[in-house]
Amino acid sequence: MKRAFAIVIVVLCSWGAYAGIARVYAATQTLPAVTATLQAGLRINEIMYNPPGEIAGGKNLEWVELYNQSQISITIIGGVQENAWTISDSAGTHYFAKTPYQGSMSVMQNSYAIIAGDARAFKDRYPLFQGTIIDVGIRLRNDQDVLQLHDGTGKIISQVFWSNTWGAAGNGKTLEYSTADKAFREGLRPDGSPGLENSVEGLSLPPIPSINPGVTAQPTPFSNPQPQTQKKTELTINELFTSPENKGTQWIEIKNDGTTIANLANWQIIIASFKKPIQLSGTLLPLSYKIIDSRDYNFIINKQGDTIALVDPTGLKTFEVTYASAIPSDWSASRFGRSEWKLSSNPTPGTDNIFALKETTKQETIAEVIPPFSLAASYQPTYNPSWKQRIYAFFGQPKTIVWGTGYGILAAYIFLVAKRKYTF
């Protein structure tokens, strides 16, 4: 009886210690609550959807201008918390950077704010613009697209659907909103008019071009954006977090870019510098994310450079990404648009990527490979893991080893004390 009682004490103490630690960890993962007031009055005012040389030098020169037509200042909530503002296009929903590249997240009455695919590139192109510039990482289609601006409650503040038949199709001009027509027209100024009154205001303009023959285009067509047609299941590696500070964990984010539920059973992630493949399981909804955390899957990514690949159940390597130098501490390598990767100071695990830079840094080349090719059955990484990586692969991460050892010592101590006291 005494022996059974002692065993129960050991089990309860060990479980209590583990539960307490788990609660502390869970608390650190909760985002702080931020209160936002419902805002209204911002409208999508100007769109540079097809700038000349938009991919020259890897720069995204697309931008959208917002205009505060109300009589109060309106604050945009950035970041990825529950009440953050978002903007949606046919490719999905995008979050605003938590802090602006220039100016303030509060837009004064009768003032402008720029949502930029690349805030630094926008400022280089328009050095005289003094208003708010916010990084969002949009990538707009050049034929036709839809934009919807949502506040922190999900309410649609402004929306527009446009077609290249309206103009501004790669000729250096923009689509500008005309308050008289309540429609978008091709602007008159080369490079657009960010921060200025639209050039089409007060002009007598011809009828609005139609998007499809016999169908009159309207500025607010859909209550919800219509997604692009996708292939079936398209799993991609969407974000890498390899250099955590304060003994954090590394993680790999995968995304289902397709329109059907992805079955992850028998899929693998292979890290070139790590011998043991990562086995995936479960399912992933369309346009959803899954975080592969080193704490849960016991892997290590080489911080100085590595190659990470997705392998399907048939042995085909369907996606591969390589980086050749260290990613700054607590930054991530994030995928934007069509195979474009950038370093970002704002990691976004499980949500849409945000391009943000809290300091100037060189954007390293990150190479992506998508076409599938077969892996040999006896695939081995070209990198020979170190003794430390081998130990971690077998026993787990250092934090796991430390806590496991601590539990064992605590249990042994309680057992010996109970044995001495009850002499069993």
C-alpha cells in the first residue's frame, strides 16, 4: 500500500510540474489585446496596378492610394492581431505592416496614405511624397482584379473591381477615382498623382469602358473577392524562421495554395543539412497554413544557409527553397506573390506574410524550385550532420533534454524520500 501511495505521489508531482510549465508557455504565446474603434471614411482613390518595369531589379512598384474623405482622423491598425485592418485582392487577404515605412498609421482628414507592394521602392520612385506609406506586399493582376479594404471588425470600408480595358495598362499611368462619375478612369499624369487631387476630377469624360462586351463595369461589383483559378492541391513552403533569439524555436510554414483540402499523410519535408526527414500528417484547408516547429518535430536548420524541400507521397520533390547566408535574428524569409522571397523583420507564423524592415539590411538571394522531379529511393542529404545535430535528432531539442532530465531527477528524489519515510 505504501509503495502504491509513493508511486502516486511521484506521478502527481511530475504531472503538476509539467502542467505548470505548459501554462506558462501558453501564456507567452497569447497576443496582447488591442482595442480599436470602428472607423469609416477611407476610400480606395488611385491604383497603380501595372507599372512599367514592375519587376525590374526584383522591385514591386505597385501601389494603392487611400483618401480620407471624412472629417476626422482615421487610424489603421496594422499587424496580425484579431482587430487588424486588411486589404483583399484576388490572390487573398493581406495584412498591413504594424508600423508605417513613413508617416503615421493615423490618416488625417482630406489626406492620403499609400499601400505599397514595396514601400522602399515607392519612396525611391516618388521621393517628394510626404504622406503615410505602409508596406503590405500586394501583387495585383494586370488584366482585371478586385480590391476590398476591411477595418478591424471585417467590415468592408471601400472596394473596387477594375479591368485593363479602363486604361493604365502598363503605360505609366494610374486608375483614378472620379467623384462625379463615381467610377475609376485612366489618369492624365505620367506616374500617377500620389498625394495630389486626382487629375480626372472636374473633367467631362466619355462613358466608362465595359469589362466584357455588353456588360457595364461598376466600381463595387462583389460582396466578396473572387479567387484566382488554382490548380488542385498546391503545397508550398511559405516562410522560414531559422534564427530565433532567446532560445526560441525554428519553424517552417507550409501553405495550401490550392482550392481543395490537402491530405498531408506521407508527405515529407527534407532539410539538406539534417539527416532525418520530417513526416507530415493531417489535412490542410485551402489557402491555410501549417507551422512545422522544431520543438514538435525535433529538427535543426543550418542558420548559415540551407535547402528545404517538400516531397509528396510518390517521392516527387514538388517544392524547394534555398538560402545561402544567415537570416538576421528573429527575422524570417517570407514568400510573396509568384516565387518572390524577401527578408522581413515581422515574422507571421500561420498568417499572410508581411514585408517589414525595422532596419536597413541586404536582401539576400533566396532561390525557389517548383517543378517536380523524382527523388531516388535512397535519398541522402549532401550535408553530413554534426555530432550535435545527431544528438538533437535522437533525443530532441536542448530545452526538451533539460526539462526531461529535470523531471527525472525530481521524480527520483521524491521516490527516495517516500521510500525512506515509508520504508517499502
